[in-house]
Amino acid sequence: MVGTDIPSPVELSEIPFLIAQFLAYSGVVVITYGGVMALYHTILRGLTKGRKITFTRIRGEFARKIIFGLDFLIASDIVLTIRAPTIDEVIRLGGIVLIRTVLTFVLSKETADLREEEREAGLISADTPAEHHLHGGP
């Protein structure tokens, strides 16, 4: 019959894939948001010739968004291992998680180094929390 095709409900086996997709897209959104905000603040700094927004702070905030986005991407990869993966898939996943973990570590270290540079330059106080945003507050 025409017009009587009822869409089937989501198969139980598809749920982990859907969750993994959601997490992956969330990671991309977070990283994209960080990039857009970094570009916005870079342009704003150039237009206002302001010293309040430093490139160090812009880079630090962008790095934090990348790290957060990578956390979502790693979670997506982990969720995909719920089904019975082949040894090749496990090795591939291990490689991806290792690369993303190393990248997260490097970015975290760079972010900490950037914050230390800001402290030494007197741009932020020693008690300024790591979550200090570009607009000057929490």
C-alpha cells in the first residue's frame, strides 16, 4: 500500500552509534565555537587596539575549547567500542585515543605555560582562576 510505510523504531544496536555521533558532533561544535570566539577576540583586539585582551589569553581560551572538544571526541570513540569490535578496530581506536590524549596533554601544558606567561607579565593575578574568561570574569 502506498503511504502506509511506518518508519521502524531505532534498532537497539544503533543506539551506541547514535550516541557516539552526538558526542562527536558536540566535540566539533565546541571546537568550532572556540575558533569563532578566538577569531572574534583577535579582530576585536585589532580594532580597539586594546591591551586588555592579550593574544596569550586568546590562545589559552582557544586551547581550552580544543581540549574540551577532544574530550567529547574521545568519549565518542569509547562509546563505539560497546559492540563487539574486531582486533583491527580496537587497535585503530587505541591509536586514535592515544593521539587525542597526547594532543590534549600537549595543549593542557601549553595552556598552563601561557597562563604563567600572563602572570609573569602582570596581566593576571596569581589567584586568577583557570576558568577566567576573555571578557574579564567568570
